[in-house]
Amino acid sequence: MVTIDGPAGAGKSTVAKRLARALGYRLLDTGAIYRAVALAARRADVAWTDGPALAGVAAALPIEFAFVGEVNHVHLGDEDVSAAIRTPEISSGASQVSAHPEVRTALLALQRRLAAGGGVVVEGRDTGTVVFPDAGAKFFLTASPAERARRRTAELTAAGRPADEAAVLAEIHERDGRDAGRAVAPMVPAEDAVHVDSTGKTLDQVVAELEAVVRARS
Ligand code: DC
């Protein structure tokens, strides 16, 4: 089991996908689970402020992943919600939803079930600290806020949603504050995490760095 935690825009998703392919591991995107809870709650008319009701949504979440080629598809029941969970509105909702202790507790079992059997690269915020404290290799992946904003803006533009880099940077600061400052499972590196700063490095360099650590341990 490999965990990759760190702030939004550090490159976790892309690195996790590439690393999973290189190692022949499965992939578990825990951020997508929080996003799916936000989406399912919205559709069920459950407020993002209602912790107990959200925990009910989380406990019954019919989520499944299908990692095909370069894309990690997210399904809720029969529906592919991969695009629907990536809107700015659901990004904000996921951040709000993830601050409720009841939701985090409800999702623990689900995350552990989805990763059962090992051979998984897991990415998120607290996967090396809270969800999988016994993981064989833990990484904390960061990049400077400016670099993260630049990458996220390029990503959005490539996806046909041109964005203003200054606004993206402001949103990154806001989300960082909320994710790191919350009382429950704040985003902190695991004591035994390997810190990797991806600023100024290519994707290939970062993946090679992580792969070398994992291979050296197995
Ligand atoms: O990585 P992401 O942007 O898809 O995550 C969406 C939100 O979920 C983000 O605000 C942080 C939260 N999250 C979390 O609290 N714990 C995780 N393990 C993963 C994501």
C-alpha cells in the first residue's frame, strides 16, 4: 500500500495514476469519494452543513471506480459522475462536507473496503495518517502555491474551462486554510512520510522519485 497526501494542485492525481500503472497497483482517489458525497447530498437535498444527514449519505454511497487507460472513472450507481464531481461548485461542497467528523468516520470503512487486499496507490489528505497508518510507503507531495495555481489553470483551460490564474490562486489559499485548519483530520504529513516538492520538476521526475522509494522498500 502506497499513500500520497498533500494539498490540491500538487500533482497527486496525475502522479498517483502514473505510479499505480508503473507498479501494477490499483488506484484509490479518496478526494473523489468526498466529491461524490457532496454530489449525492446535493441531489438528495441534504445540506452540506448537516453532518449527521451527510454521514447517512456517505454510509450508503454506491460508489465504484474503473481505472481505464489514463482515466479513473467514478460511478455512482449506474451513472458515470467523473465530470459532474469536478465542477467548482462540487469542489467547494467536497471541502465543506469533508470537515464533518461524522462524514470522515462514515467514510473510513468504505475507504478500507475499497483498498482491501493491498497493492493500491491511495491519494488524499489523511490517507497516511488516519485511514492507512500502516501503509508501506507514504508520501507528502507539495508544490508552491504559485506553481499549483499555474498547473490548475492550465488543466482547466485544457478542459475547455478557461480560468483566471489569480482567482485560482485565491481559491487554493482558501481551500488550503480550510483543509489544514479543520479540527478533524487536518491535512498534516504522517511522521514517517517522505516529503516530495514537485515545484520545478517534471512529472516523470516525480514519478521516478516515488517509484524508487517504493521499490527500495518492497
Ligand atoms: O483531492 P480533491 O480536490 O479531489 O479533494 C476534494 C476535497 O476532499 C478537498 O477539499 C479535500 C477533501 N479530502 C479530504 O478531506 N480527505 C481526503 N482524504 C481527500 C480529500
